[in-house]
Amino acid sequence: MRPIANLLLYIIEVCFKLAAPLAAVIAMAARGGFFSKLIEGFQSLPEAVRGIIWWVRNIPEVGIIVNDYNTLTAAMFNQKYGSGAVNYVMNYLHEVISYLQRVYQNVSNQPVATLMAAVAVFFIFYLLARLVRFLRQKGQGSWVARLERRTGNRVFKKNNDIPFDRF
């Protein structure tokens, strides 16, 4: 039962760590004051994940369209894709530009509220991930951290054979 619980806690930890920067990015583009940005950072996560999945799935298609636009003649391109292909790519890219404009407006109009909301949302998710990690590892740290502590104790203990203070 314990390995299954550890696996579940590990998955939750990774999800929180992935959600931290995503929620911060969402909070930076949200409208309103500090609390509105903070709430938006939490509430918009499921929609943002769906949007990212959609973006990732469509990257190859957009790449093919852009490549064909650059290599085919205008007549061949229109015959293959019709007139809507360029609009599709432009709408795809327009979302990125719109997001960057919202972030720029927020940072220029409300720099403190925007940055504080992004930092707060990030650290809330990150601290939740650290809490889950603490629970998963029963407060002992990872095997790498334990190995580092043991090695450090051996290398840097006070009663070494070599007196370093005489140099």
C-alpha cells in the first residue's frame, strides 16, 4: 500500500510544481486588483491546461501550414488549404500577442499588484508541493539529500585527522 501512496503523492507533488509557474503566468495577465489576479490564478488553471494541450496538439499542423505557405505558390497553397488557413495561423498567434499585451498593460499600470499576485500564487502552489514532498518522504528528505548529509558529516566533522587551523 505504501508504494501506491508514494506514487500518488509524487504525482500530486509534480502537478503542484507544474501548476505554480502556470498560475503565476495566468495571474500576470488577469484584470483587476491584487485579489482578482490572485483568484484568477487559481480559478483559470483547468482552462489554461486545456488551452496548453490544444496548443501543443496544433503546433505540428501550424508548422506544416507555415512551411507550405513559404514553399508553395499562392495558387497551390489556396488550392490545398483554402482561404482560411492563413487566418487560422494568425488567430493562433494572436492569442500569444493578446496575452503579452495584457501582461504589459498590467505591469505598466499595476506593477506591484501584478508581480505580488504572480509571486504569491507561485509560492502557494510551490509550498503545497513541498508539503506533499515532506509527507511523501516522511520528513527525511530524498535519498540524495540523506547521502549528501552523511558525506558532509564525514568530510567536515570537527575531529578530522588533519588540523586545518594550523595553515
